[in-house]
Amino acid sequence: MKTMTHILFLGDSLIADHDWQSRMPSYKIHNLGVPGAITSDVFESLTDVKAEVEHTDVIMLMIGTNDLLIGDFDFLHVLKKILVQLNILYPLAEIIVGSLFPMDLSHLPFNTIPSLNSHIEAITMQTGSCFLDVYKRFDNSDKEIFRDDGMHVTPAAYEIWTRSLLEYIAFLIESD
């Protein structure tokens, strides 16, 4: 009998605010998203995360949005430290890093988010992690993606994100 695949979700409110378990009932979900979290918060919490979730098969990390909101564009080096540490703590887990979303943040210069996503993708390659580009799926969608605040996403967006993640996980599991 095959055991249930465990998925650990880490990140900010974009992770915390969704009921991943109801959308992914064939997996055991551990949602440790923290509203308001920035990249350094996730890094500092990794020891506690490991104490709470000893084993996982897949890790979904979505972080960086709040860093952008506070004007910290230097979060990428901390992201890399997170991925290195997750590889140490969970050596058998597949680690998936989500792209930043196509948010319309007036204080950001044009093309900032696509540029950061390119850097995030490069970091995932350097650390043996996987990059899930939800930015393009959201950008190409005709659905309403963002709530009125321009950062948090609608149920339709979570549907797109969940479907993308499930496709990616199915590919990863099939490849093992």
C-alpha cells in the first residue's frame, strides 16, 4: 500500500489564506504559511518548521511579496539560504518555489517582478529546486486574479495556482 504524499506549504498570507487540503484531498497538507511573513521570517522559522513537520515529500515555498511591499529588493540571498537549509532538513523532498505574481505595485519600476522571477528561477536551478511559474499563468488568464488590494488573490486565482501545482507534483512524482 502506497503511503499518502505529504506537502509542506511555507510562505506568507498567499499560502496561509488558502485551504489547500480541501483542494488537494489525496495529499496530506501541512500549511505553515504566516500572514505578513517576509523571507527572513521563513528562514528564521526553519528549525521550528522541522520540529513541527518531521517528514515531507514536497515543499511549496511562496515568499517575497511582503519583501517587495516594504521595499526590500535584497531578499534573494535569503531565499537561497532557505533553499539550502530546506535541502539539508528535508534531503528527500522535492522543493518547489513559486514565482512572484504579476502584481500592479505602483512603487515598483516596470519589469521588476519578471526580473526578480528570473533571478528566483536561477536560484532554484543552483539549489536543485523547482520553479513554478504562476506569473505567466495569471498574466495570461482572463479570470479576475487579484482582490481589491492588488496583492491577495481571488478564488479563481487559487484554482489556477492549485491546478498548476498539482500538474507539477504529478510530473515530479511520475519522474521518481
